[in-house]
Amino acid sequence: MVRNFNNAVKEAAKRAATAVEYAMMKYSKGLVADEDDLTGVLVGQLDHALDGQIYGLTWSTSIVRHRKGIAAEEKATGADMVFHVRLKTRQHDYAKGVLIQAKKVEPRETMSKADHSRLINQCRTMLNITPASFVFDYAFGEMRCASASRISGSKNRVLHEECDWTTYRFFLELFRCPIGDPRLTSAQVRELPVPTVLEISATDQDTIG
């Protein structure tokens, strides 16, 4: 069962990484321009990629809530997205969430002082809610990830250099449990005033029926 679980989370992380690559490819081809639109494409691709059975585990995704144009919500949380993960098998049963702030910054691009200062404030706002807060850097061809703690404590305005995790690493750690806040239950997640919430659930097929 442990081996199946490890295989499942690795495969799920690979599928999630592939979904992100597809979303970034659409961005690099000029098919998606705005951050909000790219976030919607990303969530849709993750929803598709993680749907179905993976090594005996059945994964399903749903977009719990998606609101646009409500600046007060992002200001209150510092986040663009909340990912909430549920995994329930015979040997593993946990649920937790993470907050995500997404930026569109290319690898060698230096953020303006104003934009960097705003990002730091957004990170601090997220961290006031939970230490399980992260930054996604959208770029042509790839996306990189970093903890909000790292970003908020860095003076480096080349965001891509600070985002030291690959997409695969982020999702692997999220799925197998080292990152995420169990205090963010599904009820709490739904109450968080953020534009996009993605809920990911997994159930061992043996527990069904």
C-alpha cells in the first residue's frame, strides 16, 4: 500500500507538471496574456490532468469558486488561489490547503520596485493567514515556485531566481504531505475570499463500495 501511495503521488505530480507546461505553452504562444486568464487555464488543465485513476487511487478535482474583478478579496488574503487537497486511503487520511499568489515574470526580468514591494506585502498578508503560502512565477515555457516566506525575506527583484522549486517538486510535496496547512479545512477554504479555489480529492478505489 505504501508503494502504491508513493507511485500514485509521483504520477499525480508528473501529470500536474505536464498540465502546467501546457498552460505555460499557451502563454508562450500568445494565446493567453493576462495573469487572471492564465490562472484560469492553469486550473482547468490541472482539473483535467488529475481526473481519473492513478495507481489504484482515484483522483478528482473541482473548482470550488472562481471570482474575478474583486480587488478587495485579493487584498484581504494576498492570494490568487487556494489549493485544497484531500487524500483518503486505508493508510492515509489527510486534508490541507495552501495559498498561492501568481506573478508573470520572465527568468531574467527584474521586477519594478513597486511591483516587488506589492508582492512582498501580498506574501506577508498570506503568511498572516498560514505559513503554507507560495508564489508561482509564470514564464514563457515554464513555471517556478517558492515559499512566500522566502520571497517576503528576499531583496532580489529577479523573481525567477528566487523561485527555486520546479512545478513537479511543488506538487509532489503537496500530494505526499510535507507542505500544506491542515487548519485550512474545506469549510475554511470556501470561506477564504480569494478569486480561485481548486479542490483536489483522492480516494483509494478499495474503499469505494
